[in-house]
Amino acid sequence: MDAIIHPQGSGRGVATQAALGTRFLVFPQAPFIPGYEKPEVVWIGASAGPILAGPSDHRMYVVEPVEPKRPYALPFLPPYRGLLRPPVEPGPDGHFDHITPGSPGFLSAHSYACARRVLDVCEGYIGRSINWFFEPHLQRLEIVPHIVGWDNAQSGFGFLELGESAPNRQTSCFGLNFDSIAHEMGHLVLLSELGILEGDGRGCDFFAYHEAIADFISLLGLLQFDTALDRILRRTGGNLLIHNELDRFAELSDERQIRSFNNSLRMGDVSDEAHDRSKPFAAGLFDSLIEVYQTLLFERGLSDLDPRRFSNLRQQLEPALLYEGLKRSSASYELKHFAYKAALQEARDIIGEGLTHSWHLLEPDTVTFESAALTFVEASYSGRGQSFIQQIEDCMRWRRIID
Ligand SMILES: [Zn+2]
């Protein structure tokens, strides 16, 4: 009877499934972070083409060396030429979600799915496929999901390699950490779109800009997961602005991406070290995202708080009083959860599009945070960010990135 009603086994059923994409299990945050212990099912779209054993497709592939592998460094670059473990196979249905955490092959499937997902998200924002900066020398990205005893993750000319933060504990593998993989993919995407340096990077912000973008792409990637959106919104009652303003959001955040953006650093407060110098710009992007989100809520009658008037309000009220007032208004949050979630997704995409569309206006050897902020404003104005442009500009001005 079942077979007649649900003919999944037929050739037509399998063909339809393939057109929808391929399933994987992905942890949106490292599984030791509270609330993220269970992986989410992620569909990698059909644009990746057939996803074969490895996993592998026409843009990237996973290798698991048999011998201990040293991280790539010039002159040693992919492809890896040593002995490899057998590739991870899809199930009979073509999907990889039968490979569960802790089983052999999970790190390979997980690393591939995280990397592929970030590429898909970025291509979606840019609106076309992204050619690797290492083409045509190398056609595909090689992913090494686990280098034992190496406390790092790195990406470069044709590779993405993941170590472990403490040996012999599977939860410490960077291959289980979407954040680390997305950050490295951010570097690869930006190298491919912005281009590579001809000089040594002195006199421009190339390296610091890279760190800011890699971190922000990790956030954009995180905000594609239902688990993350649901947890962040329910934990804050949807009031991201007030939590951001009062630094409570960061304290309450389990997500590293959000903690790192929640700071009040301006350009004058940071050193020239690339990671440190990246913080005001990355935080300015985060502020812009929150401003657009809160504005959408206000325009849709979901919040009484007009962020365009918030800076005046903030100066008039004690932060604690303001916080109490807003907490009351979030009491009926649950009824509005899905509307809030839609607004956050829209804000995420408005900022994601503005940012990725700004890259073709920049040059690697001359990029500065000021030019990056101005082109981000320009690209946002040409797209869906137009009606929020004053606020986006104000966010960058507050960080002393533009005058
Ligand atoms: Zn980095």
C-alpha cells in the first residue's frame, strides 16, 4: 500500500530529488556550544552539479591523506599526491545525511557542506558564479578536513585545511566548526573577487579588510541557519538594537560571530595589526545590519522603536530604563517570531548584497577602510539598501571610518 501511495523508489522520485539538491548534516556552531548540539539538515543546491564520492563536485573536493600531512606552504601546493583514504560515499538516495556525527567520514562530509554552503551564499549575493583566483592553474579547491596535531586552519592557493584546537578530542576539530570554515571561505571568496596583491600591502588595508570580510561572511553564513536565527531572536525577544547598544547581546551570545562584532571600537582605538584593525569595520557592517533590521520591524508595525530616532532617545534615557521599557514591549514576542525572522533575513541579504557588490569597485593594492566603506554605501544605494542609506552611512561615520 505504501509503495503505491509513495513511490519513492521509482526512477522519477530519484530524479526529482536530485533536482532539489543533496542533503548533508551541518552544525551551525561548534557542537560544544549550548543549543547547537544537534546538526541541521542542509540542502546543497543543484547548481553544484552532481555531488560524488569524496564528497566532490566541479568546484571543490575533499581528500583524507593516509600519512600525517604537513600544512601546505610554498613550494608545496595542491593537489595532494600521497595515499588517500577511500572517499566518503553518498547513500543509495544520493544524499550524505546518513553520515552522522562521530562516524568515519563525518568530518569530510561536514567540511565539504560548510565550504560549499558559504560559496553558494556568496554567489547568491553576487548573482553569478565566482571563479577561483587560482584558476586556471588549479580547477578546484582541495579541502583537507583534519590535520592531526596542527592548531590552525588556513586557506590559500587551491586549498582549505583544517587542524584541531586540542589533540584527540573530536569536538575540537576545526572541521566541525562552521565559523572557522566560513571564515577561511571568506578569504577565498574575497581573493577571487577583489583580486590578489601585486605589492606588499603596505599603505593600504588589504590584510585588515580581509579579516573583517572573512569574519562578516562567517556571520552571513551563520544567519542562514534556522537554529541560529531562532535562538538569537528568541533569546533577545527580537530586540537586537537594544542588546547591541547595551553590550548585553554580546554577553548573552553563544555565537562567536556575534560576540566579536559587539564592540564600541572606532578606527582610532585599534592598532595596525590586521585582526585588531579589522574590528571597527566589521562592527560597522554589523551595526548596519541591525539598523536595517530594526527599521524593517518599525516600518512593518512590529516594533515601536524607530532606530532613526534612537540616537536621540538614547541620550535622553538611562540605559537601564530604556532596556526595561523595551523588555516590556517584547513580552508578546512569540506571536511575532516568524515576522521578526523574515525581517532579519531580509536585513542580512540587503547588507550581504551591498557588501559583495562593492568589491568590483575596489582594487587590492589601494583598498582602505574609507574606500571600502564608501563603496559599500555606493553599492547599497544602487540596490535594496537605498532607503537605509543614511543609517548605513551613520554607522560607518560613528566608527570614524568615513568623515
Ligand atoms: Zn583570517
